Amino acid sequence: MRQFTAVINPTAGGSTGAAPLLQLARLLRAAGAELETEYSRSLAHAQDIARVAGERGRIVLAVGGDGITGGIGGALSGTGTVLGLVPAGRGNDFARALRLPAEPEALAQILLHAEPRPVDTIEVESAVHPRTVVLGSVYAGVDAEANRYANNARLLRGAASYYAGGLRAVTTWRPADYRVTVDGEEHLHRGYTVVAANSPYYGSGRLIAPDASVDDGLLDVVLIREAPRRLFFTLMNELKTGAHVHRPQVRVLRGRELRIEAGRPVPYGADGEVDAALPVTVRVLPGDLSVLY
């Protein structure tokens, strides 16, 4: 039977990160699986726990949102350790991309019986972070600012916190001049954001890159150029369905490696974590992580 180590972010989903694991744990143990739980003090601590568990041959369960999922997934990328996800955060966008069920019974069946499948990961390099690896997306611009606001929201949760953060960010944002180099080809861009997407979703279910796939060895690069704020609010609403990609203000490129630079300080984020500014280099690592889904 399978042996699991669950790494829990106790602050995910508004300090309820452990709750989704309780019923799931009973189901896994009732089926004969071995499960141990570890509470993380920080993302770095969670990564250390995951690495040690992987070296012991255990399947690592990331319990929380996209921050801990991306952090643990990045730490395990290239190691051969198998990752399982227990969505328990604000966004859960990578779990959504894998179409993982929210119901404990259905999720338990996947964790117990699914065969590991390879997914791509994203290597990120900047002056602040010489090398990190994440799973879902890297975004530079107004959405990183919105993500920062959402992370600091106390009264709102889930999609509401991201939407409120987006409204706040857009009202104060000045379009930036970007230079985006995709597989050696340079593109000049003035606008709101540049997103390098491995997963179709970000920002708690926003379908930023509808055609992105976690296992095609490519990143979808979404550029939203300068537009009146009124139109940008419309684009934000269209992110619910992915209809924004049909607007002339939106351009989608595809590639394996890109560098994003800007003419002024612009924040970037990765899998829900925002603590750095451009420039940043991003590249896909094809099939570098094994995941149960």
C-alpha cells in the first residue's frame, strides 16, 4: 500500500488549511495506506519536509493553496518523488488545471489508485531569486500587484479576494513598457501584464491561458496591452471564460524560454507568491514532476 507524507500549510484558506485533510486521512488509512502529517512553519520549511519525505520513498501530499503546491512541486521537480495535491487554499488553480475533485471520497481514490503522470514545471531566475521552480504561472504587472493585495486581504477569501485586489491594483496602475524575449525573438509591449502560463488558470479560477497545457513542453505567454481602464475591467470579467483572448488588446505567444524586462520597476509573482521585481527569466522543464491526477 502507498505511504504518504502530508505537508500542511496551516494558514491556507484563512487558517483552515488542515480541515480538508481530516476526512481524506480517514479514507486513506481505512484503505490501508500509511499517512503521516507535518505542519510547515514557512514555505522553505515545507520544501525541506517534502525533500526528506521523498528521499524516504514516500508520496508527498501538498495540503494548501497554490503557494505551497508550487513551492513543494518546485522542490520535488527532477527528483522522481511523486506529488499528490489536497486543495485547501484561496486559489487552488493548479489542482483545478488537473481537474482534481474537491470531494474527499473521489480525491482519495485518485491518491490511492492513480498512476503518476509527468507534468511540466517552470524554472524562474532573477536577481533576487537565482533559481526557483514553480508549477502554474509567472506573471509580471498589474496581476502581481493584485495578487499582493489578495494575499494581504483579511476579510475576503477565494475569488473575491483576487477580484477586490484586481480592482484596487487597476485603479492605481500605470502601463509599463516591456521587452519580452520568447525563444530568442524580441517583442516590445506596452500594457498591463505579461503572463507565462503552464496552467490555464491563475487568480482563483481566472482562465488566463485557455489553451495552456501542463504536459506539452511549452508555455503560453499572454500579453495584455494598454487599454482604457473601463475596457480592462471588462477583460477582467472575461477571464472567467477565457473570452479575453479574442480581444485585439490581448496577444498570446508560445515558447520554451522567455525573458521579461520593463522600463520601470514592475513586480512579478509566481504561483501566488509575490516578492520580487523584473527582470526575470522563465523556462519550461518538460515532464519534470510526477503527479497523481
